[in-house]
Amino acid sequence: MEPGLTASLDSPATATAGDNFTSVDELERGLRDQRYVAERGLATTLFLTLKLGKPLLLEGEAGVGKTEIAKVLADVLQTPLIRLQCYEGLDAATAIYEWDYPRQMLYLRTVEATGGESRQAVRHDLFSEEVLLKRPLLQAIDAAHERAPVLLIDEVDRADQELEAFLLELLSDFQVTVPEIGTIRAEHVPVVILTSNRTREIHDALKRRCLYHWIDFPNYDKEFRILQARVPEAPENLARQIVAFTQGLRGIDLFKPPGMAETLDWSRALLALGTVDLNEQAVDDSLGVILKYQEDVDSVRGDVAANLVGRALLQI
């Protein structure tokens, strides 16, 4: 058995990231230092995720900052971020592990050419850690980590339901069974963040293993604070106009309302265009930054945009 795996076999997962923060306020300050604005409810849920060592399922519309939470939390904890991007057809070999078949075949041919190794030695070397390709789920519980990493299972609702069965063992006991090697358990329990855009319902068995938090579109005050934190070079007056316009966009019937990510991108685009105050021309020229469907662009451009600009300017 390879040393790296021996340390993680049949030993309970003990260490967690719960000792990094002693209070919700301390965690909130840590998030702010990384320019992430979190309301009290989210900060409390993140604190409990760390303290209890339980996975966290974040749901909400695309672009509201779910993925960013995992990235920022890894920075706050000063630990690696391991990301599994889910998609339809994702299988265990891609998510957990697979064997390096070309290397195994090369090894067998070498053994055949040289001879001299026993059947037991060949099998040991053929299924050792050196030829085990660790994918994100196995990487997250690797004993090589000096501290608990953050495991981001992104857009879990896009994966097939079969993947959830693979996740259950990991999220229940933070272990993965490799038949040729044995059961590998984490020495440092990873901080697990699952995100979902709710394109389908997640199975109850998976939900029961997680804490839960819904992230909605930010209100005016929160969006303004986020914009100030993430795009500090934007003048306050322009930032308020952008937020007022974006809030107005979310109030009309669009195929895909803009998320916080689009607000930030649009702010940077307007600054790159030299915009000082929001105006109809600047909006029409840059709608493709904040709206991602042509139907939405066509429905907003012109009178609707002019009306939203006027209302945004009146609010300042």
C-alpha cells in the first residue's frame, strides 16, 4: 500500500474547519476582507457549516453568487479549492477516480519482457496509488492535504440522478471505496459546498445530509454594497444609477433577469466606455453585457431602456 493512502485507510475523519472562527461576526469580517458581502442569514449558515462539518446546499437563480461563496471561503480559510463542475452524463470515473490504463498496459508489457515478478507483486503494483487518477471527489479526501480543503460541487442539478448515489457515501462518512485498494477516509473533513440552479429537484436523501440556504437576487442596498466592494473604481453616483437600472430590469418580464455577476460585468463595461452618468446611448450600446438573450435585448432596447434610465436617474 502506498504511504499516501495508508494514512487515510480505515481511520475516522476527525479534523474539521470549525475552529477557524469563533463567531458569526468573525466569519462575516473574514468574508468582507475578501470583498464578499453576505447577509446575516448566509453568514450564520456558513458558520454552522464549518462548526458542524456538514455539507451546505446553496440554491438560487444563476448569477447570484453561489459559486463565488466557495471561492471566497477557500480564500478566507487559506485552503485549496477543489471544484467538480456537474453536467449531464457525468460519471463516477470523472467525478471520483479512474485507473491510468495506458500506464498499466505499459507496466504489464514491461513485466512480460523482463519477467521475475510474482503475481501478487504485479497485482499490487498494477493497482497502486501511482496509477490511480484522483478526480475531484477523491482529491477532496486525500490524506496529502495539510488542512481541510473546500470542495465545490457546482450545479449538481445538471448532473444525472445517478451521481447523487455516488455523493451519498462521500457526504455521509467522507469516504470513498476503491475495490482494488479499500475504503479511503478523509483525515481532514472537506468543507463541502453544493450549488443548484434548481433546474430539477435534488433527491431528499442528499438534502438530508446538507444544511440549506436559498440565495435570492440582492435588494438595492446589498447590490450597491457589493458593487462598491467589487468595482471600487466606479464613482458612487454611477454605481447607484447602475444598481437602480438593474433592479428595474428584474422587475420586468425577461427570459433571464440579470444576476449580480452581470451587474459587475456591466459596471466594468460602462467604465471602459468612459461613461460618467447612465444614459440611453450607453445602455443601448452595452445591453449585450447585462442581458444574455436576444429576445431580452430586443424587448429592452429603446423605450423600455429609456424609461428605466429615467427612473434610475430620479432615484439618485
